[in-house]
Amino acid sequence: MPGASALFVAVYCPAAFNPTNIATDYFADPGFSASVGSTATFSFSMAAGAICLFIVSEVDAGSCGDVGCAYTLNWTMAPVAATFRSLSAVSTTRGTLVRWRTASEVDALGFNVYRSVHGRRVRVNAHLIPSHGAGAYSFLDRLAPRAKSLRYWVQLVNVDGSRRWYGPARVARP
């Protein structure tokens, strides 16, 4: 059909694209754009700093004549659920004080604090610590053991149920 175009867009992350096996690191696609001037949009999430390969294929090679088709790729960087600025843990006479600070929080429900002793993580807060948008947080672990290899992790819980780990913070002894 003259003037028609069939485009296919695919994203591969990380950029370890293997042309002999296109399923390797395949990430997302919006499907097809069926006509000249139409748009196909899709969204996906990827880790900060990830490198991705975007591939635009013209399925009907003759649809644009001898001049070829023009493609425009636009993207928007959406903020991640939370941007951590700092995480620390210090031993006090009452227990271990875990402190963290966020620069931004989007769709964050709250946080859990985990203690890691000899490689095993154990949740130490009884209830989710609610998110308040951004800023400083703290949790006092009154039952912290005096182990030498004590570390703490903060787990971000998003409103969609996804979770992300931050840490570890090694306990600083006063």
C-alpha cells in the first residue's frame, strides 16, 4: 500500500545485544506503527546508569520509496522511586542507630530496616516506616548484637509492591 509504513521498535538492556540470538537481553517493544506519520509509544523502567540499545526496523522496506523513512526517538526520564543520599549505622548505649536520608521519593510507600550478621538479613522493624516525601529517617535497633561483622540494609517498598535494597552500612563503634 503506497504511503504505508510498518515500523518495529525493540529495546535491549544491557547493551550486550547478540545479533545471532535476538532474545538475549530483550527488554521491551511497543509493537508496530501501521501508517506514515503515526506514533507508537511505550514505557519501561531500567536501572540507573543502564546502557540500552534501541532498534528501529522498517518491516515493509519499500513503503517509503527511494528516500527512506524518517524516525524520531523521544524519551522522558522519569524519577526513580527514591534517591538515597546517605545511609549510616552507629552503635549507641541503647542499641544501633540506623540513619538514612533521601533526596526524593516518588510512589514510595515506606521502608524496612534489615540487620545482616554473617550474611543473613533479618528484618528488625515490626511495622513499615512510612515515607514522608524526602528527608531524614532513623531507626533504633534495641536488640542489635555486638557482632564484629554487623551491617544494616534499608529496603524501599513502593506503592506497586516492588522493593529495592540500599546498603550496606557497617556499624561504626563509638
